[in-house]
Amino acid sequence: MKTTTDQRIPAARKLGLVIQRLEDEVLVYDTHRNAAHCLNANAALIWGHCDGKRTVSDLTNAMQNTGNGTIGEGQARKLVRLALRQLEAADLLESPIEPPVETNGLTRRQLIKAAGMAALVAVPMVSSIVAPTAAQAATCLASGQSCTASAQCCSGLCNVTTCT
């Protein structure tokens, strides 16, 4: 993230990611960390605008101009900051961001309470899971691998100590 005077400029990470855009969300697979992330429409909007050129104020304007008339500037600013924290936690930003002091510790629940129920739909959400590596996902041993029981082998046959 670059800094100019008092404007923070977040940049989305692009290397090592497989990105699939869907109708209402974006799926991101991090090949370096074997983690999958699902960004809802608003989190995807903010992440998509993190080009290393736009400031947090620009992101706030983009959030306000989504066509959802229920979001005021203050709410949009809080939503952008929440999204940036979630994106940083998911390691989807180039570098860590320094949140403003007034938003430290602000949770989604507190944000919804402060913004009102109308903002519930607008809350950016980044859901993450750790995906197993190919070796971890294997459920059986291939032919020629060492085994101790036939149940371990894909063929169902463990001959002495080798799957056949």
C-alpha cells in the first residue's frame, strides 16, 4: 500500500491468485497459501477498485455509487474500512494497511448496529477456507506406495507392505 500525505492507497494482490467472477460474488483461490476466498458483491467491488491508484476516499465514493440509496457517506466509509480489514486478513492486498484509530476493533455486528438494518445487505463479506493440498486430499494410496493394510490402497490390495 502506498501513502500520500494523509490518503492511503490500497492495492489488490493479483499474483498467485485464480479469480472467478460470478453473478453476485467473486471466488479467489490463493495458490501460494492453498486458501479459497468468497467475496460478496460489495467486498468484490472494493477489492476490484484497489488498483494502487485510488484512495480510500475514492473507494468510499465507489461504494456510495453502487445504486444502493440507503448508504450514506459515513456508512460507506465504515463499510470500506471493514472490507479493507477483511481483505488484508485474507492476504488479498499487496501490503498491510493501517486502519484509522476510530475503526480499530469495529466488528460487523457493531457496524450493522451503528449503520442500521438497511446497511445489513451492504456489509462487505470475505469468507475464507483453507483448501487441502493434493497430497492432503488423497484418500487412498496409489499402486507401489507403502501400506500396512489393504484399506489404505486405492486398489484395496496391500501385498506385504506395498499397494498393488
